[in-house]
Amino acid sequence: MITCDIKDLYVNIPIEETLAITKSMLLKNTGTQITQQIVTLMRPVLSQNYIKFQNKIYQPEKGLSLGSPVSSTIAELFLQHFEDIRLKQLLDTKNIIFYTRYVDDILIIQDTKRIHPDHINTYVNQIHTDIKLIPTYENNGCISFLDRLIIRKPSDLEIDIFRKPTTTDTNFNLFSYHPVEHKVVAFRYHITRMHSLPLTPERKQKIDINTTNRTKITTAHQNFFKH
């Protein structure tokens, strides 16, 4: 197993190439006139990628504006094309058993008898000059992806909840001005996650104990505000 993080995704998206990809995709389902209008409108929007540093304003040759409402959609469009055109060749070899991506985080499960993780890393980092992936290899049969810990067993894979070493499990302060609903939602999330993931009974029991203790605190919070 291997996870990859796309290095500096937004600031490395090539604008002109993305516009060409957008035009090609639109022409498959839209007329030439409408396609050209959309691309013409997109160009000035994507070109507004100015940055300010030490009281000087710069305009990079590539990259999307951080904070722009369209940047996430444009980045996703580019990455889907990147996967369909470039990574599909690797997936078709059947050396990759499973592939998934969430924004700029990628999880790959490969056939260890047919391909080495280093070969995957070398291949994907040679596909595009602007897109670089930083790999993380499994350690002792375990690897983290988002907030999941994937554990390799002899016959299958198991899932556990992953917590970073810096996790504090801190919630909203009792006396903060946040609405009670905001203070409760974190616990609802923990409970929903526990019941939706295919956890082993032992792991689920361990999480249940922690969640129950937190829920008791939350109940005390609610009672406090009712009075």
C-alpha cells in the first residue's frame, strides 16, 4: 500500500493546459459557440492569480488563486483528466488493485508480486512536469489515509480510526459563545463514523467507550445551558 500527496496542488495547475482540457471536454457535449464563450469567460477568471509578497504584487505563470470559489472545481477537472489520460495506462496493467483519490490525497493498493511501490512513484512523477506526488509507504502493514488507518492482514484489510500524534481531542469550551448544536455536532460525527465504518468488534468497543465518555460531558453541557 502507498499513499501520495500532490505537492502544492493549486499553485501548480497549468492554466493554459486546463483551458484546453475544458474546451475538449465541452466540445463532446456542447456546441462550438457555447464552448468558446465558456472558455473565453474562464480565461480572465483563472488569470486573476495575483499574489502579494513584501508589498510587491506578482503574477505567476501557472497556478490557481487560493481562496477562489472556482479553484477547487478547476483543479478537480484537471486531475480527472490527468487520471483518465495518464494514470489509466498504469491501472489497465492490473498491477494496481485499488486506486482512489480525495482532492490531493491518493491511496493505492498494488499487487506486491507484480510491481514495487518505488516503480509506481517513479512512473507517476514522470507523467507531468508540474504535478509531483510525495509518497508514503506502509509501515508494519499499516498506512493512514485521511482519518482512516488501513491494516494489512494475511487474508484481508482491516480499518481503524487514525489519529495524528498531535491530536488533542479538544472540543468547544463549555463557556464559549458557540451554539449548543455546534458543540454537539462533533460527538454526532464520532458516533456516525463508528457505526458506518467496518470496524472489528474490539475496535468498535474501544471507540464506543471514548465516545460515551465524551457524550456524557456533552450532556452535562446541554443541561447546564437549559438551566
